[in-house]
Amino acid sequence: LGKRRLFVPSDDAELAALAASFNHLLDRLESAHTTQQRFTADASHELRTPLTVLRGEIEVALRKPRTAEEYREVLVSNKEEIERLSRLTENMLALAHVDVGDAVTQRELVNVSELCAGVTSRLQSLAAERQITLQHADATTEPLSVSGDPVALDRVIFNLVENALRYSPVGEHVTVVVAKTPPWIEIQVSDTGGGIAPEHLGHLFERFYRVDKARSRSHGGSGLGLSIVKALVEAHGGMVEVESTVGRGSTFTVKLPAV
Ligand code: ADP
């Protein structure tokens, strides 16, 4: 595809413009095609890893007779790998919905403050487990509403808060602040955790990108969470940004058009 571009050897400005836009379109097609190919390659790799682990565990278990307790241990571990596979396929499905444009099906008035309160309350037990304080506050008493899909927006906030809790060391703090900065409603999820080095910041929202593969895998992460956040926020006409300092923590800011 790369070499076969349209070249117009004449002074006709209209033809030249037509050729330029045709070439631009081809570039975009080519880049979309490459992205899709990379996604398929990465997805296959991600699916293969838990399958290899599962097969290995079962093969070892079958090699000689085991006690009931030993079989039980294998089954517990098998179940964990299967849960990992389920989460991965669910996330891939969520992205596929965004790609075909049907992830944000309903549009209703969503109170962002209530949504954040719901997410923080659902994640309090994870916070307690990790001995992290998790708080939610509104920067104003004004209504903080957007037009959107409550399920999709819940997923956005959930993914960000869950990451902040999972990637912060024990004893740190996570805060969710909702504010109005016209024309946006801003949701800031901040943590006082380890932070992210500058060379990773530009890649965080890419599909399957993980700073520390082992750490992400140990909590069942697929590297898709932030790409889902970005895609869903953009489907609402918003944007997501990250600021981070190693050793001090990270702040993810979601901006959604205010109603
Ligand atoms: P994962 O499933 O690995 O959590 P995400 O797309 O949600 O995938 O996040 C991508 C990577 O960004 C994570 O693997 C982690 O390394 C890094 N990350 C995300 N949020 C934070 C955070 N709050 N603090 C530090 N690192 C983070």
C-alpha cells in the first residue's frame, strides 16, 4: 500500500488537491490497518499466556496420581487463570463495542458526583485491603451533570480509581474530586503512590501497554483499562489527561462536556 500513492504530473491545482486528499486517505487507511494488525498480534499473545499456564498446570497434575488436596490446589490456580481470561475477553469486547461505535448507546443526564460516590463506596473494601484511604469530594455545590451513558461513565471512573488503588503502595491516599471548569466537568483521580516515569506517560492509553508487566499481571490486569477509559471518554466528546511524578503520585483528569 505504502508505495502506490497518486502522483499528478500537471499544474492543475484542483487535480493536485484531489490527489493530496486521496493520498491522505490512503495514509490513514494504512495506519488503521497497521494498528489493527498490532492489536490482533498483541491480543493473541495475551490470550496465549494464560492458556499456556493452564495447560502446564494440568499436564503436571496429570503426570502422576495426586492427593485430593493437591488436585484442589491445581483447580484453584486454574480458576484464577480462567478469571484472568474472562476479564481479558470482557475488556476486548468492550473495546470492540467502542470501535464499532455502540459502546455509548444511551444518553441521559448523569450526575457525576453521585457516580463517583458510588464507585468510591464500591471500592472501599479494596482500599481497606490495601490500607489506602479513599475519599471523594466535590469542589462545588453546583450540580455536576453531563449527558452520557451511566454504565460507560461508571466504568471510566471505576477503572481509574481501581488503578490508583492497585498501583499505590500500602498506606497511601487516593482522592476523587469533581469540579466544574466551564465548558467541562472535571473528574480528578489522584494518588500519592509511586508515580509513572515520563517515558511511559505518552503510551499509557495505548492498548495492552503496561509499565510493569509482572505487577499488572499479578492483579489480573490486561493493559486495556486505560485504553477503554480513553475511548469511552472520547465517545462522550471529552478527553483524559495524566500528570505524574515518580515518587509523588499521579493524577488522571477526565474532562466531559458540562450540561
Ligand atoms: P492494567 O490492566 O495493566 O492495569 P491499564 O491500561 O489500566 O492496564 O494501565 C496501564 C498501566 O499504567 C498499568 O499497567 C500501570 O503500569 C500504569 N498505571 C495505571 N494507573 C496507574 C497509577 N495510578 N499509578 C501508577 N501506575 C499506573
